[in-house]
Amino acid sequence: MIEELPTPIRAVLVRAEEVESEQRNLLAEDGLSGSQKKVYELLNVEEPRPIADIVETSGLNSSVVLATLFDLEMKGMDRQIPGKPFSKVLL
């Protein structure tokens, strides 16, 4: 339905949706533990990261990273892409 609107109106709606999504993500981050925040901040929406890269960058051991990624996935904050990399999910 949004596609049918004139371009200027559609642009305003899309920008408003992006700002709202950023605010929801910030609120969700406030409720995370230390390791969850660290891992979540390393994730990106556009560029999925392999687990080995997250382990290396975070300084956490692999079992903590895997458990944290699972916790974030259960909260709907990340997702695993085919091939095993993880990406951030915009809420």
C-alpha cells in the first residue's frame, strides 16, 4: 500500500519507520546483560558475521558467544543466516 503513495510521502513514512526501529533497538539493548550487549553491538543488519569473528572480536570464549547468540535469537534480536553467520534484527 505504501508503494502507491507519492514519493515524498513514502520517503517520510520510511524515515519515520527507521527512526522508530532504532529507538526500539536502543530500548531493547538496555535490558541486556554485559556479554549480550557486547555481542549485540558487534552484529550488523547488512553484513552477517561468522561466529569465529564474533568470538575473536568480543574477547569472549566460544561457549559464551554461542549461548549469548542463542539468547539474543530467542529474544528476536539476531538471526542465523544459512552458512552459520549471524546478523542483527531490527525490532
